[in-house]
Amino acid sequence: MPEGFSNRRADNWRPLLAIAELAGGDWPELAREAALTLDRPDAGQTYPVMLLSDLRTLFAERGVDRLSSAEIVTALAAQEGSPWPEYGRMGKPITPNALGKLLSGFGLSSRNIRWGEPETVVKGYMRSDFDDVFVNYLPPPLS
């Protein structure tokens, strides 16, 4: 068992490592390396952190200082390979309410923003509201 693996963490890996030992050759070492790589504390992102990463990308790609909640959920639901197209009940896309719940853990909430032509007031988020959250929860963006 790799160092630092105990309790449930060890219980999860014990059968696979035992199989690797029985297989012999390079398998025991490869299995230990896999366990250490895949079971890092930061290996699995939570939905809220994944959402922050996707929002940072969305703001950057669009080059805007604000996004409506409706625009955000539409963009997220279109992301293949992400959890957002099937995030809701019965495999439905993420909703503005679910978006708000995920962001509330970071102290963020939607607010009235001026939007579109002709200008209207809708619920949404300002990019500046995310500055501290992006720094505190995400690695620096790749240049």
C-alpha cells in the first residue's frame, strides 16, 4: 500500500493493488503509481470549482464584463463532456437556480444587470464579482 493510504482510501485500492501483485512484472509498481496519481486530494474537482473554471473561461472567451444567468446556463448546457448538459433532475441542463446555488457557497449571488439592445435589466453576474474567488479557488490561468 502506498504511504499515506489508510482507512477507506486503502480499502478502495487494496483489491486493485492485490491483482497487480498477482499479475507480477511491472504491474505492482504501475498500480501504485496510478493510485498515487488518481487518488490525490486535488484529483477530483467538485462541481462548484468546475463551474468557476468554466465561468472564468466563458468570461475570457466572450471578453465581457457581465453575463446574464440565462446566457451562462445556455453556454454551460452546450459544453460537451461537462456535467452541465445533464446536471438537473431527469438529465436536464443546469438551470439559473442551480447556478445560483452552486455559486452561493462562494458568497456570490446574481444581481440586476443592464443587458442587451435595447437595454433591459436581467439577473446576472459581473466579472469583477469573481476576482477574489477565481484567485482563491482556481490555479492561475494558462497564458
